Amino acid sequence: MKPEELYAQFPRLESKNLVLRDLVPKDAGALFHIFSDPEVTRYYDLETFQTMAEARELIEHFNNRFLKRFGIRWGIARKETPDTLIGTCGYNIWIHSSCRAIVGYDLGRAHWGQGIMSEALERVLAFGFGTMELNRIEAAVFPDNIPSHRLLKKLGFQREGVLREYEFLKGEFVDLTMYSLLRREAVIDR
């Protein structure tokens, strides 16, 4: 699907237990709850939230990626409570000309260890390789973020190496571990 077709309307995705939907202003409270937890932001490129305004700005930031046609971020909710945001995931950057994208994700701590992000990302990856016609999906992870490393390996991503002092985050240069998944390696339903 061509980018202009995909960006004509926000794509709602569903999996067995989850709804992946657009982020709306009323999600600010739930997003604030997620990002005001220092354990959630420990391995994130944002400071821990102190105000609701930060949550509203993040929703606007994620939505602007879609409006400007270079990314797409879904809100994650359980099917039985589709209006209650529990996390987000999606493509932070879509490089159309190279058929590749960079995936990112977050989840409220109360929902960790339940297979939610794995289920959500399986659907997002299938959408990426199918509808978006991606060839390569990348993820950059803090070296100490062991749960994220496990998640990516479970989904079939390959570790490529460490990008030394790749980002300047929270007042210091940090290394990031690069992972990738190629279309021909993916074992997910498209």
C-alpha cells in the first residue's frame, strides 16, 4: 500500500485480546499514569512525566507523526475495555524509500509480564510487512533493558550490535543495542 493511501485514515488493528487504535485527547490521563512511573521511563528517551500537559504533548507528538506521514503510533487497549489505554506501540519513523521502519513501544507496569506487548507487536509487525510493505523493521534498545531484549528475540529479531554512545539522553551519552527483523525472516501472519 502506498503511504498516501495508508495515511488517508488511521488504521485500527485487532488481535485476539487487544485493540490497537488511534490516540485521542481523553487518553491523556492514562498516558500520564504510564509515563509518570519511573520504572516505565527508565529505558525510555523521555523524562518521567510530572504534569498532564506532558501527556497531552506526547499524544500530539505521536499523532503528528501520522499527520506528517512519517510514523504511526497505536494506543493499546484490551478488547473488553477499548477506551482504557494501557500502552502504545508503533513505527516512530517510516523511511518509505528504504522500505524500513523503527518500532517503539511502552506499557503500563501493571500490565507487564502478561504477553500483551508480544501480542500487540505481532499484529504491528504483520501490518508493517503486509500493508506497509516493509522489508526491514528495526528496534534500538538500552543494553540493560533485559525484558525488551527477550521480547525482540521472541518475535524473531536479530541482534546486530551495539551503537556506542548513540544518543544523548537524560544528560549522558548512552549505548543502544540494534535489532532488526527482515521480511524474509518473519514468521508472522500477514
